[in-house]
Amino acid sequence: MVSSSIRSAQLRRSMLQGVVMLPGAFNALSAKMIEREGFGAIYVSGAVLANSVGGLADVGLMTLTESRDHIAHIANATSIPMIADADTGYGGPENAARTVRMLEAAGVSGVHLEDQEFPKRCGHLEGKRLVPREEFCEKIAAAAAAKASPDFLLLARTDARGVEGYDAAVSRAHAYLQSGADGVFPEALESREEFARFAKDVDTVLLANMTEFGKTPYLTADEFAEMGYDLVIYPVTLQRCAMKATQEALRALKVEGSQRSIVGRMQTRAELYELLGYQALTPTRQPAS
């Protein structure tokens, strides 16, 4: 497995060359496809962890060890950098520090911690509540001190825009940077103008969440780059596409009693084996003498 420190340094170099797009992997195979299709980094979403691994809603029910194990499978299957959603750090400052140590050891290149109360909610839903600023600053400081590699990216996610307003989000972002965060993830900004304004108000490494069906308008990676964003995540895009295709396939199978009509929409056996490197793992047997 490619080490976390190597991946972290690679991620830092990539950000210097331009905006980094990070599609969200929902398992190790989808992560291999992300790398195969030429993307330079992978995102591991806490929502996708809850949905795909636990069959649960994204309300803080998954544990650190479940997250670590899920990430380790993805890291073992790929070689490119990964940023992971570490939710609220699974507890207080010492928990956040342990989270960084465990996920970095598992192969992650960076994490983001959020300033919501536990149990957290999806960032694009109403009803979120924030922890006091000072409390989250302590958590960020502890997490920063736990980093093994200076290149490991510690991002502070603030959900303040939807709770306390835009100005509070900016103020909190500066406090988190002073506490040791390497960058900021402003969640659920609501317009192109807000994204551009935030990039001017908070001059640091910035991550944008280009999720679907949320508060953020659809913007391209180039548009985010022009505004000053370094990283753009697409957390649930692949899972949503896969689950829609799964639903349609199941309905066709149930109605028709056969998969014949949907074979043309499938990944072929040859395509799967090529993605897996199957040929290299099963060399041709020599005929018996």
C-alpha cells in the first residue's frame, strides 16, 4: 500500500497545479474506477459510509473503527490521495486526535472535522446545531498536534452559514485556522457570489462541496478554481448513480424475468477483470508435460 505520507505530499503538489476534483468512492471497486478514469484523488464521505456500509442515515451512527476499516479497504485498492470525512471527530479533543492518528495510519491524506453538535446532521438539512467556537478550536488544536506528516491536510468544516449566518462562518473559519487547521470547508454556501466572497474573506486552502439536491448551485470545477478553491468533492454522486441503476435493473428483472434487456448497460466481465488486474493475478497455466 502507498503510505499516507507519500499520498499527502502528492495531494499538496496536486493542489499547486490546479483545482483537485475528488469523486466520492462508495467501496474499494468504485475507488479503483476513480483512479482508473484519471482522477487525482478520492473522497470518502461519512454519509456514504453510513448509507453503503451500515445501511443507515447520516446521523452520526457509524463508529471510528468502521470508518477506519472502510478507508483501509479503499487505500489498499488504490494509490492516489484520499480525503476522508471524519464527522465531529467521534468525541472531544482527544477523540479527534485519535481519529487523525488512526485514519492517517490507514492511508488517508487528509480529513475534515465539523463544528456541529453530536449527533450531527447532513450539512444541507435544516435543524443543525453548532458547538461553541472555543470548544471546536480545542478539537482542531488537538487534531493538528496528532498529525504524523506535516503534509497531512487537516480541514475545518464549518456549518455556521445555515445556523448563525455568513459572517459567523467567516469568523469561525479564521478562529479554526488560528487553532491549527490547514484549510477550511465552508458547508452549504448558497450562491456563486457567496463562494466567491468567502474565498476573498478567508485566504487559505479551501474545499467546496458540490453535492446534488442541496443548497449549493451547480458549479464546475473550473468555476470553483477561478474563485480560489483548491479542492472540490462530489461525495454521493457515484452512489446515487449506482443505486438508481440498481433500482432500474431490479425492476426490469422482476417484470421481465430476465436480465437480457439490461445487459447492454452492464460492465462486462472483461471490463471488470481489466479493472481488477485479473490477468496479472492468474497467469496462464503451462500445459502438463
